[in-house]
Amino acid sequence: MTLLKCKELTKKYGNHTALSGINLQIESGHIIGLLGPNGSGKTTLIKMITGVLAPTSGTVCINDKPVGPESKSQISYLPDHTYLNPSMRVRDIMDFFEDFYEDFDSMRAYDMLAKLQINPNCKLKTLSKGTQEKVQLILVMSRRAKLYILDEPIARVDPAARDYILDTILSNYDETASILISTHLISDIENILDEVIFIQNGILHTHAGVDDLRQKEHKSIDTIFREVFKC
Amino acid sequence: MLKKLLKYEWKSVSRILLPLNLGIVLLTIIGCVILSTDIFDSEQALPLALLLFLFYTLSVITFTGITLIYIYVHFYKNLFTAEGYLFHTLPVTRTQLFHSKLFVGSFWCSINSLLTVLSAAALGFAAGFHAAAVDNIDSMQGLLMDGSIAKTADRTSADFIFSEIFGFSPVVFVIVLVLMLVTSCISSVLMGYLSILLGQLIEKFRLAASIGFYMAIYIVTQVLASIVMIVPNLHLFLDNSDESSKYFLSSFFCSMLPAAIITQLILILIFYAASIFLIRRSVNLE
């Protein structure tokens, strides 16, 4: 079943084209790596799928519905930066998510907080940056969404935390849901991916199954990435 | 969903604006207490009185300014900075987001304006009451206490005197004044929101562009409002006859206050329609 469909998706900033004519289809039940060097257009694509950026041309559909409240209720999005009000308590943010997202599982969220020894009564600004990232990930992964979009979820945390984050992602998503993970730390996530999307200079370079690509090239995804995006 | 948005908006804004507006109440109570004492009865107390008056005026202006600026900043921060990634990915429409902010922002702005007017009135009342007590004017104290006891020498009721000065009976005047304050608050809040939304149309320096748009809209509306309010009253300024000067103030209030309300209502309609058009159009978070 097609979960996400992008048709001729283009984004221009003045004369600069950030993303050009992206045609993409994502089926449910897959973990997809959105890979590309810095500035290749990964975040721009994600922002247009989640509706925080308007495309210059082209369309995005989630379950055949254009971007809007309905599509947003099906996407659980983790941006590449802190986006919560730092003066809010963790508990208040949990309540906020529970109120707005019908699919938010607060039991699961509190369980994860307890495992990480994060006090729900703490204000976000009193937590370290890494812990704030973990709180955001807990919020996102505690939803039973159809599509999880994670923008650089492991880029700003230490290797030990990376393992925890990847474990959290794998153990919390529904088998029928899909996960789109944007990163340039390929070796860390290669083993969990079903598909990869390579984006280069705003153009879709490759969209293929991980196993197919490995067999075809006889190389790891990390090696293929390094060859494709060699400076 | 609008209900939920309103709940969180209320909670978030009240955290700052409730203490701020309680500050005006506190300042008023302190002012009333000071004015009901004999502290200003001697001539030597004049510098102190001026200093306290200045302090009060500056404080109220600051509280009012901070309230409006906070409402604008809150709107901008929630929708167009990092927090926008949370609010624009909620399963709500952009118009619902806008309305939740407009309702709560306008409410707090109106409360702030009403408190400011009430504060000035309370201080005026306290000063008048104390002065009447010092000069032993019973009728004046009675008038200030219940507003109806006093009768002047020509047996004109206090209501009638009020109408002669302000052009309306006290009750109607209060209603018209409240209406004017509320409409001007809604229009001020909308003007800020519209400027921020217009700023988002620019590729770079969006905040600076928003401030620029705000200044431009402010100047244009002030010029238009002045024309709308002064032109119909021009004959009052030009007519020097005794009869005319007798009714100058009441005629001025009679035509100016409704004209101000109508002008604000027209501005509200224009600002609201433009804001809704812009917020529905598209969002491009940086």
C-alpha cells in the first residue's frame, strides 16, 4: 500500500533550486534511509512532506490525501533541532501530545522516560541537550503513526545514545508503519534499513532496496554512499 | 481541536500576562492608598507627587506596551521559529491556529486596556474623594460615592451634567468606551499578526520586514483614522460662537467615539481578511 507519494516535487529559493522534480513512492512497512551529503535537499524534502514548507511546484500525498490536518495526524515528525518550548515541563509536553494526537501512547512514553531516568517534572531547559533530544524522540516514537519521519535523529548524540535511539525506533514502531530516516551517518543505521534514497544536489539519485543495491554493487551502503558523493 | 488550542494558548500566555496585569491592579491599590492619605496636602510634597505620578504613568505605559509586544512575540515564536515545527505539524488547520491566538491575544489586550482605564479612574476617584473630604464638600463626596445624590443649584441631575460634558449618559458612555477599547485592541492585535504574516513573504530578514510592515501599516492607519475622526468635527473647530463652544466637548465625543468604533471595525475586517488569506496560503519555515 502506497503511504507517501511525491510527484514532480520542486522547491526553489529565488534562483537557487533546492529540490528538483522529485518523484517518490514509499510503501508501508519499510524503514527507508534518506541519504545525502549536507545541503543535498534531505531536510527540504522532509519539510515539504510534513507541511512546514510549501513546494514551488509538485504535490505530496499521504495515503492519497494532500498535506493537511489529516495527513499530519498520520505523520510523526522529529525535526533536526529542538522545537519544544524550553520552559515547559516534560509532563506538560506529554499532556500536550496526548491531547492533540489520538495515537499517542502516554504509558509507553512514561515507561521510556523512566527507563532513561528522566524526571517528568523537570523543565526542558534544565535538561542537557542530549536528554532533550531523547525526550523529543520519546514523544515521536510514542505515537502509533503511519509514517515516522526522523530528521538526523542520531547526529547530535554520543555513540552510546545512538544505540539507544536506534533501539527505541526499532522496538516502538508498528510493523505496518514506515520510517523515513534522514542521516549522513550511514554505517550506524545501515543494518536496520530496508530501502535507501540517495539525494544529490536536490535531485533523486537512487531509490532502491538495500539488499538489491548491496548485491548489485557488492559493497556496503556506506561504501556506495562514499563513492557516489565523493568530493 | 480549536478548544484544545485555546486551552494551551490560554495557559501559555497567562503565565506571563496574568502577573503583568496584576501589577497594574497592585499599582492602582497602592496609588489609591497613597492618595487617600494627607501626604500631598502640603505644597512641599509637590515634587514627590510629580515623581510618583511620573512613575505610575511610565509603569502603566510599560505594562501596556509589554502586553502587546508579548502577544506579538508569542505569535511569531509559536508559528515562525523552531516552535513552528510543533504547531504546524499538529493535526489542526492553520486558521484554527490563528483563531486560537487571536482570541486569547485580543482578550488579554482588552483586559489590559480596561484595567488601565479603570486604574486611572480609580486614582482620579481617590484623589477627588480625598480633596472633597479635605474641603468638607459633602455633596461632592456623595456624588462620588453613589453618583446620584448631588443636585446642583439649577436642579440639574449629575447624569445630565455628565451628558452635557460627554454627550452620553454615564451608562451609555461606559458601554461606548468599552466598545472602543475592545475594538481598538482587536485591531491592534490583528495589525501585529498581519505584519508578521506579511514579513513571512520575504525571503530573508523576515523579522525586520515584519517590523517594517508594522510601522508602515501603523502610519497609514493613524493618518486615515485622524482624517475619519477629525474631518466630520471640523465645523466644531472652526465655529467660534458661544453656543458652539458650550457644546464643543459633548459634540466632539458624540461624533468621535462612534466614528472611532466604526473605523476600528473596518480595520478589523481588513486586517482579519488579509491575515486569513496569508495564513491559509502557505507556510515556509526557515
